[in-house]
Amino acid sequence: MLNNNQILIIENIYRNNYSIKELEKKLNISYITIIRNLKKIKELDLITKNNSISNSLLALSLKELIDKQINLNFLKNTNFKVLQALLNKELNIRELEDETDLKKTQIYKAIKELKNQSIIFGENNKLRLNRILWSELINFITIYQPTTIYLDNKLPKNSKVLFKYKDKTIFENNDSNLNYKNTAFSNYNFDLYYNTNIYTTQKEELTKQQIYLDSLNISKSQREYLLCALYYLKNNPKNIKHKIHSKIVSILEENKNYKGFPTKKEIISKEE
């Protein structure tokens, strides 16, 4: 969810109402770094344009946790991904790998930190949230689920950002006539029933590799993994480094099975 600097900024704004100048002095980080990190925090609607605490449900829920002097380590990107995955289920390490796309070393580190706070418990074969002690945190995670739509004022109205690169953005919009290039599933070269319009702000011509990579970066469901696999079989894009792609290749070449992914038989049957 947030990096270390963003957590420190949130903590000092919520607890001390610090200005940007006060944050510079307190945290010993540059003005530019603070502004860059504030942008992400504002996208999540945790603070307002004036750098005060937002009135959103997510912000109010976080304020409740901060008022209880709770350590905010749970907000770290890797830790929060693990918590999201465990929100409504019990998972082992292998299942957490599939759910979060985190490396095993990252998962073990997150588990250690979260266990130290008694946020999760259980052995490595089955981990679960501590709902008795952490009801407020579970409420925060639950509220966060539908708020992962990042806002971007530079995009057309009613756009939902699906993925951000450093130099471009992948987004969806109900309008099918926008002056942007279609990418991912909206630019597949075979018949596809996909009801949304996916665009990229990339100005250069799109290669098959980029279309495929955009697909991988926005995929979150078995159906979308299946579509990626079909595109890979049809177009054979080269030099792709992505965890989902690696799983697709091992499914097709080694007949491996992963939770939440289609089987080789399902992929081949759809290809035919």
C-alpha cells in the first residue's frame, strides 16, 4: 500500500498536523521527495489537497488506528498485500505467493513483522488474521478493497487507472471513442468478449510485447490469465520478464498447476 516515507508522512500529518516544511525538518527528507510521496497518499484519499486529514471512510478508519498509537508497519506494501490476501481466507506460503505475486523471501519477512504485532497467527502451513485483537485493522482493509482506483486528473472523466508505469498509464473508460491507443485485452488480435475499453497514454506505436505486458500488469483473475495465455500462444511475444508470464509458460511447457490459474487443458481447449 505505502512505502516507508509515505508511512512516516501519514503518521506525522495525522498525529501532529505537520506542514511540508515541518515534515522536511522532522523527517530529514527533501521537499521534492515529500511532494512525490504526498501525491500517492492523496490518490488514496487519505489526505486532502491542502494536506489535511481527509473525511473519507478510509482516512477516518486509519485515524482511529493511529489514535490508538498502533505501529503502522501493516501499511508497508508487502505487509499490506499479505493482509489483503488473508482478509477472508486462511492461506499457506505457496498460496500467498499465488495470491500476492510476492517473492517467498518477501512473504516470510512480512509474516515475521505481522506476527510480532500479533496481527496474524498460525503456522506457515495455514495463516490467518487475528480478528479478536485487530477488528479496527480488518475494518480498514475491508474499506480499502474498493478504493484501489487511483485518480488522475490528466485522464478523461470517469477513468479508472489499472496500472502506472513511470512514463505511461493504463486505464479503462466506458467511452469507446477516446483519442488514446487501445492496449491489453482491448487490442487483442482475435475475437474476444471483453466489455470494457482499456487504453494507454503511450504515444509510441504499441508492439505485441507491450500489449502483452500491459495485459499481465492488469490481470487479477483466472479469466484474465487465460486471455493472456491465449495471446501468448497466438503471438509468442519475446523477452517478457513477469511472474504471471513465468507461470503461464510453466503451465504450458511443464503442465504445472497454480491456484487461481487455468490449467493447460483449459488453455488449449480455448485456443482450439
